Amino acid sequence: MSYCAPVAAVRLTSLTKTFDGVMAVDGVSLDIADHDFMILLGPSGCGKSTLLRMIAGLEDPTSGDVAIGDVRVNDVEPKERDVAMVFQSYALYPHKTVQANIEFPLKVRGVAKMERAEEARRAAATLGLTEFLDRKPGQLSGGQRQRVALARAIVRRPAVFCMDEPLSNLDAKLRGETRAELVALHARLASTFVYVTHDQVEAMTMGTHVAVMSRGRLEQVGTPQEVYARPASVFVAQFIGTPPMNVLPVGVVLDRNVLVGIRPEHLELDPSSTVRTTVTLVEHLGHETLVHARLGDTSVVVRLDAIEAAPSVGDDVGLTFPEQHLHLFDPETTRRVDG
Ligand code: ATP
């Protein structure tokens, strides 16, 4: 038997949630295609967890609709929604073996013993857990426990996986490995993934689409490449990319009423430029060098390849802003204005 889930597009329409007058999610409409890997990305408090919890049915919308497939599910209980939720805390049963933990959702459903054992073994194999099936959670590393929690979600064969920062307890190396595993898992399963994170690296490396949120609202939805290459607002421009995009006030770069954005890798040091500045900090990071300078009241960063000669603190340098790399934003709305 293969892991086949039903068609599971998720449609959110004007979804709003307030908590005692605090607006957590503010009129979000979002279409998540069947088998999409949608990342909800934004800073702490932007409402991404609340949005996810409304999809899973753990939070009731104040207004608006949630549909899974073609069915409006506002009034459908979480366990009837065909959604599995994976949190950063794995909530495994400490006295049960890994095998029993993974099987548990099937046991609750009354699946026969042999069948659920087989399903658990298959999910464990998918996540490289076969050799740990007889252990208790306390005998596993954090990353292994996180994978047990994922395996337990997989055996349910949900139409939609809702994941809330599931990797945030893992160290950097394990996080990298588990990111790759999740991408492979998504490719193998026929499920839709909705994944909450504040980590832009997770968003860029795992998502087929990214929904960037700020203050309860959607700022932009697009592929990772689109949100990087054509950010729809100053917020997105500065949230995605490390270091963030330089955004210069009206009049500094162009003689027009626009804010001008340029990524650090596109800003150039140019001895012949008439735009002069003084270097305030040089960071040698091994694979790249970051040169910080001040332009009027604004800090700017230039990213150089490690092999390029870098200036020193206090040096006077010229800057050029290649036209093809400029991003223009409305100073009032801070939304993108160029084509
Ligand atoms: P984080 O990354 O810190 O988890 P988030 O983007 O997931 O943040 P939410 O947890 O969705 O944000 O919270 C959005 C807003 O709603 C915040 O201002 C938060 O304080 C508020 N909020 C969330 N849950 C509740 C609740 N149960 N009662 C009251 N306010 C809440």
C-alpha cells in the first residue's frame, strides 16, 4: 500500500481571529494548492501559528472560512478534518516504545494489530527510525524524537500536514538534515504541507510557496525565488535575505519620490563613483566579506566574495547602484512600485 492522501487543497477566505480585541489574524485569503509545501513565514507575533491552528481546527475563526478540498470545515472537529499537526514539542508517550508511539493513532482508530505494526514499520523506515523501534523516547536524541513525532503523523495519512516550527529544538546540523528529510518526505507523500516558521532559510529551502506575514496580514505570496527577487514591500525585502536589503531614503539614489532598495550583493564598491562614503565595519566571514558604511543617516552593507580585496575601517569608498538591481518602493505605503 502506498501513502496516498485525498485531494487536499486548502482555501482560506477573509480569515480573521481576534483574542480579546487583539487582532492576531486580519482578513487573510490564501489558496494552498493540493500537494503544495506552503510556508507561513514571519516574525514572532505576526499571527502565523494562529492561522495554522485555524486550519487544523484548534482555533475557531472570528470570521471568514477555512475549506479543505471542496468542503468548508469551520464547524468540523479537528479529528474529523484529515489534518495532522506536528509541533516543536513532540509530546510522545514516555512509557511506550517508538513502535507503540507511532502506531498509537491507528490503535485509536481501531486498526488491526498486524496492519498497524506494518504501517508503523513503513513510516519508521521512511524516516530512518527502524533500528530504534524498540527503544523508549527517553533513549533517543531530540532529532530522533522529532522524527518519531513525524512518523506518528505520517501513519495517519492525513490530507494536510500542519507543522508549527517542528525543527526549532534541533541543533544546526540536525536541522539541516531534517530539512532535507522533510523535502524528501513531501515529495514522497501525496499530502499538502503547511509549515510555520520565522526562519527564512527554512522557508527558502523547503517551500514550494512562501506566504510572508506581518501584523496578522499577508504581505506577499510567491515562490521562494519570487519573494527574494521581487519583494512586494519593504517589509518582505528586509525580512528575506541576510544581510537584509539596503533601503535608502527618497533622493539619495534617484531623483524621484521613491525608496530605493538594493541587495548587499548588488551594491558595488567603485573608486570612480561620486557617491562617497566611509567604511564603518568590515566583517570577514570566510566565504564572504561584509563591508558596512554610512550614507547620510542610513547604514548600508556591501557583500563581497571572499576573494575580492576588501577596504578597511575608515577608508573612503565610492558606491554604485546598478540600475537593473534597484527595487523601488512607495515611501507612503512602502509597497513595491516598479513594474
Ligand atoms: P511566534 O512565532 O512567537 O509563535 P506567531 O507569529 O505564531 O508568533 P501567534 O502565536 O499566531 O503569532 O500570535 C499572534 C498574536 O495573537 C500575538 O499578538 C499573540 O500575543 C496573540 N495571541 C495568540 N494566541 C493568543 C491567545 N490564546 N490569547 C490571547 N492572545 C493570543
